[in-house]
Amino acid sequence: MKIREIRAAGLRGQTPAGGWSHELTPSDVVHTLISVHTDEGVVGLGSVFTSEALVQASLDLLRDQFIGESALEPTRVSEKLHQNTFWQGRGGSVTHTISGIDIALWDILGQVTGQPISRLLGGIYRNRVRPYASVLMQEPKDLVPVLADLKAQGFTAFKIGWGPFGRVSKEVDRAIVAAARKTIGDDSLLAVDAGGSDAYWHSDPKWAINTAHMLAEYNVAWFEEAMTPDDYKGFADLTAASPVPISGGEVLTRRQTFQPYLMDRLVNIIQPDVTKVGGISEFMRIAQTAEDQHVRVIPHGWNTAVGLAVDLQLAAALPRTDLVEYCTGSAYIDAIVVNPWTLDSEGMLEISTKPGLALELDQKAVLHFTGGIDLFTP
């Protein structure tokens, strides 16, 4: 079975705010779906955390490398694409695009073999997983009703991030966290994300250490992206001094850039985004190294329904990955699938054991959000 064609279509119209200093608008395209078509009619789906224009340009660059390649060998084919782009964008949008291709090839392999991706990755550790509702921080009066509604929906884990946190005052920081903890209750998981990959973030270890001690008062499960991604020394100092676990890694690509974080224990929790790092193949390499170094793996999942479907399969296949991120309120997760995800009575998500990604997209909804680009017709 050979790769015949790869298509890409950016999602637009209801792009959720990202919390960035240069905020997204609903028409901005930051997530792109791709479909890999084979010469035998099987189609695999992937997702890329990059704009449509950059994905299309990357596909043009890669086309001679993937047309006619095996559609049943995702790790080898993806590595071929990585190895042949050292000199033209490795680690940026090209790597992001390879992520989507790799995901789609694993989807195809699962469909052809009749197996879920989790089993193809080595075995199934769990058949359901706890999602944490991921929301942007606001002033307490605005954040409290959002969290209360999510708690009423059945979520038992929450992450609040970005917004005014670390950008106004320590009093505002404490007020937000205190209000969040009071709203969700003592039994719910609460994580806090500073958003250190924002433009011109102040990478300040003293602020981060002091803030970590404040977060410990509210039993925060982890403190995410408190430093800029390149501040290795800052992460090392923070992780050594913090009373709460430190996490990061969502903007990193390829396994090589994760090495300092893992080998030098710069974080307690590593958070690769499968739609950026190089896909499932690369994610698993990172995860295996993390396991060996006793660093916990929790996928970064602020992307699409395809990304969430992949994260569920990864959670099934990894022994200690017992949480997945759920970007609440995003049409690109909830509105483009035929069967939306639902929480069970304990606030858990079921992990499908159907072949491949086990994901059926609503083709009309996808056409709507891609501006009419057809990903599916052979």
C-alpha cells in the first residue's frame, strides 16, 4: 500500500483564544488537518499545530520524499522525512507537518491491521483516562462561573493558564488560584500554567520559585511553563527549589531537543504535543526516554479532535500517562466529530479499541471549518 496523495486544510471561523499577548481571532488558522490517501483507497487523518500556508509549503517541500512510499511504515517514513530536511526547516513547521503525516500513517496502519494504535504501540495499560479541563485564566469574577459549569459537567481535573497570571501582581495571582480552588473543591485536581512560551515572557526564577510556594498552599498538581522554553538553568533552579512538580515542553520538537529536559531532570513532568514533535513515532521515543529518567509524561493537547484521539491512544499505551488535556469550548474538538466525547460518572473518558484512531469526523462540519476544502473524497 503506497502513499498517493496528502491533502491539508486549515481550521478557521471558531479558533479559540490562546491567551497569547498577540491574541488569536476566530478567523486565524493555527491548526491544520491533513489526510493521507493511499493507492488502495484507505485514508488516514492527522493534525498539525501550524497554519495552513506553512503546512502546504512543507508538503510541497516533502512531496518527492513521500509520494509512492509505504503507507504502512510510519516510523521509517517519518524518519526519512526528518533526515532529508536537516537543511530546510528541521524543528519548525516542517517538523510540525511531519507530525501530521506520521499520525495519519499510524491511523492507516491501524485500519489495515484492524487494531487500535495503542495495541500497535506495544499494548494497552488502560481503557479509560481522566481528562483535565483546560481553560484560560481570567479575573476571579469571570473565571469562577466557567469552572463551576465545567465541574457541573462532570470534570474532576482542571488546568488554568495564561491570562493575567504573572503579568499583573502576586496579589492577582493568588486571588485567581484561591478562587479556582474554592470553586472546584479540595478533591479536584488543579494545575496552573504560566504560559512561559508567550512573547517576551519574563523568565524569572525568583518569581517562579516564590509563586511555586504560593501554589503549594492550594495543593496545585503542577506548575507549567513558568520559564521560557530555552531557559535550562532557570528550569533547573526552579525544579530543585519548587515544592510542587514543574512541567514544560509543549513547544519543543523532535526527540533531540527534549534531551536536556529529560537527562538533566529540568522538569518533573514533560508535555510533548503530538501535533508538533514529529507525530506518534517521535512522541513514543520521547516518552520512553522520559520513563527511563523517571519523568512523568502528560500530553499537551490544546489542538484538535484528531489530537485528542491520538492522546487517548497514547494514554492507553503508556504506563504512567493517566491524564489528557481537554481544550474545553473548542469547536475544533467537539463540533467536528460524529460522536462527541462524553464523561462517564467518574469524570473519565473511554479509550476506544476500534482500529486506528477510532475517530469519525463530521465531513460537513469539517468542510464548514476549512472553507470547503475536501479532505476525504478519493
